[in-house]
Amino acid sequence: MGPDEESWRDRRTAAAEEHAATLARRRAAEEAQARQQLDAFVRTARDRGLQTAALRARAFSGRSTYRTGLTGWYLKRNGSLGVDTDGRFYVLSAPTSLRSRLSGAVVEPSDPPLIVGVGGRDGESMPLADLLALRLDAADDWPPAL
């Protein structure tokens, strides 16, 4: 291997590392912005007296739902997304299991996206800010029946 090959390889490695660092910084900035939106939603929901609900997780397959021990607001009518009273974002799904049926499902908070549903079917993605505004505007029709 000659010096030109080593130099090229070093430059490519440095460029890939810089690209990964740029993506990580952008992702962190977007996550921080989304967290601010969720915090504002929680404050507004409390100010308006929006009723909280015991959040339930849907099974990956089938129609089962499981207790989660979380309290907050559903963000979508199908109950697939929620935010707890501390402003943490959840994708409310869990693997089908007898243990979840008996003792509830453990659902971990997710990093909130600025655009919800990216990579899903056409028409299913929406800016988080718009989703939160729709949820606040539809206060009378909630929570959904799961």
C-alpha cells in the first residue's frame, strides 16, 4: 500500500467521521426542539385542564392492549403515540406476551421526532407541532376508546 492510498483512506475516514458528527449534532438539535414543543404542550394541556388518561400500549400484532403505568395524553386517535405528564414521548406498542397481559408492559420513552411518521405510508407523516396543536384543538373528543 502506497502513501497515496493511505492518504486517500485517511481523508475518507475523516470525511465519514465529520459527516457522522454533523448528523449527530443535527439530530440532537431537532430532539431538543421537539422536547421544547412537548414541554409547551404539557403546560398548555394542564392550563386548559385537558384530562389525562392511563396510557395503554398496543400489542405488535392483534388487538390486545396492555397497562403501562404511564399517565398522560394520547397524541393520535389510534393510541399509538403518547406523552406523559413529564413531557416524555412514547411509541405505545409492545410485544405480545402473557407477562404483559398479567403485569403490564414496560414502554420506554423515545427520542421525540420533529416530524412524526417519517418513513411510514404516504400521508402519515406530520410535523410534531401540528400534531400537538390538533390534539389540543380536539380536547373534547379525547381520550380515544382503546
